[in-house]
Amino acid sequence: MNELNSRRLEIDALRALCAIRQHGGITKASAALGLSQSAVSHKIKRLEVSLDCELLGRRSGGPMFTAAGEDLLDYAGRILGLHDEALISLSKTPLAGRLLLGLTEDTACTDLARIFGRFKRLHPNVAVRTKVRMSLVLRAMLERGELDAAIVQVFSHEVRPNDVVLYREGLHWVKHPELLIREDEPIPFLSFDDECFYRQWALDVGQENSTLETVFECSSAAGIVSAVNATMGVALLSDRHIRGEMQIMTDRLPLPPSLEYVIRRARKSRNPALDSLLREIERDIGRQGGLALAG
């Protein structure tokens, strides 16, 4: 018992450990958390000393975490969730009413689902209805007042002053290395459907000096990825969908704008429940150093 009393799982150290997994290393985790690399490393080292085991794999080319580190990460997620829920519960004010929210498919598979679930447990008198749609559809629904708020993907130059930025990533033209495109022929384009603003940009701006010929159309990222890997054509894909042997194209086509995931609320939305939910999302995302998106 005395041994257990002398050992501690510090909340900040657990957050640092989770951030390392989320961002893929100490360097990116420290930047996301707003800390120096030495500060993050020190937190992990103190945790290792307290537990008398190594948590990070330090062999070049080896796994990022040891077996003990992987085990602790499972506990860390639950510990941090309960810790944050307790803090919010003790400081919350009674809320009632309804919320109409919009999500893209990508963000529906992130920690936002956990935050929404926690919000519902803490505020049972708030009815939350969520719709999952493409970003372009959600943005139109916001303009028509059909949603209180939505988490959508926009080009960086389209971010509004009142948007809350959750995540940033690049957008690229990609193809399979075995796909050969002749200079005098149209570029075969693998396109999302009409509700995708990537497609609109590609057809309006993205073919200034070259001709795109749509040869494949699909509403899902998985379908587009498969078509790229099958050497069917060229596609616009964001960072986390670029994998395997895909090549980023830098010639013949203009550089695409970067992307941002934002929380955008309806222009005339005044809702205490929405204000509370958005504060919780901002606070949670800030603690984790950003939004973790599903691949």
C-alpha cells in the first residue's frame, strides 16, 4: 500500500503521452501543446520513473511505445475523460433546449463523438440532433438557418473571424507512380461528387493550364483512394488519405489551397447550450493540441 501511495499518474504527463500518440512524436506533440520538447520529455521521464518502466520506444526504427506504454495509453484515455468530465460537472450550469448540429463523416469518427456524449450526460435536458453531410451541404444548411452550428471543412482563405479552427491539413494532386500522362492528352480526373467543394475548385480553377477529364466519380474518400491505387487517374486528396505508393504531382496543375476544419455557427444563433458545447470542444481540443481525425 505504501508503494502505491508513493506513485502518481500525473494528469499533465498523461496528456503529453496521449499527444505523442495523436501527433506522431514528441516534436509535433510539444508544438501542439505549446510546450518545449524538453518539457514534454521531462513529463514522460518523470512518469517512467514513478512507474519504474519505460513508456516510449527509443530504438531507431522501432515502435513508438513500449508494451507498458501501450497499456498505459488505454488507461490514460479513460482517466483523462473522467477527470475532464468531473471538472465540467462541478462547474456546469443547468441547461435546457435543443441543438441542431452538422458534422462531416470525417469528424463524426473523432473525439468529437466522445465530447458530444459527455455533453449529453452532463446536460440531459438539452436535446441534441446531429446530421452527417458533406461540408458544402452543411454550409448551405447553416446559411438557411437549418442548423445551429456545424463542423465543416473549408479552404484556408475561407475561414471567417468567428470560426473556431480545429485542424489544418494540406490538399494535393496525387497519382500512382505507374500512371503515365502524356503532355498532349487530358488529365484523367478522379472526382468526388457534385457536393464536394474540392471538385468545384478543380473544375473552376484547377485546370488553368491543363484539361481535366472526369473518368471516375465517387462520394467516398475510400473509393477515390482505391481508384488512385488502381492507376485510374489523378485525384485531389488531403494529407491523411495519402498513403502507400501515391505520388504528389507538382507539375501541370496549380497548387491547391490548404484545408481547415472549423466550427461554424449560424449567423443569428444565440443559444446558451450551444455556447457551452463550443466552449467544451475548444477546451478539449486545446488540451489535446488539436483534433485527431480518423484516417
